[in-house]
Amino acid sequence: MTSTISIAVDADAAQAFSQAPADERRKLELLLSLRLRELTSVPSRPLEDVLNDLGAQAESRGLTPEILDSLLRDE
């Protein structure tokens, strides 16, 4: 059984998803569902730790505070 939710993503991600073939969209939906379940099912890991890990990953991939600020202002 599945349910539909809405999440905000940047314009590039939204465009890439909407332009992907149906089978690729289903794969992305499954991947996102599994990741969301993984992130929310481990109560022993505080949200702050998860956010810190995500921040470290983003930083290692080149995201700087300036780029993040710019992305947030472009909403």
C-alpha cells in the first residue's frame, strides 16, 4: 500500500523528475521512500546527528554556506 506526499525540492530536481521516463520515476520514488523510512525509523539516532551527517556530505560535495544561502534565497 502506498500514500502520496508532497515535498519541496529545487527546480532542477523537480524538472529532472518530471522529465524522467515513468520507469525511472518509479525507481526514484522507491529509492526516496526507502531512504525516508531509513531516516525516520531509527529513533536512537537524534535528528541533529542526521542533519549534521547530511551537512557534512553536502560540504564534502562542494556546498558552501554561501552557495546554500544563495539557493535558499532563490526560492
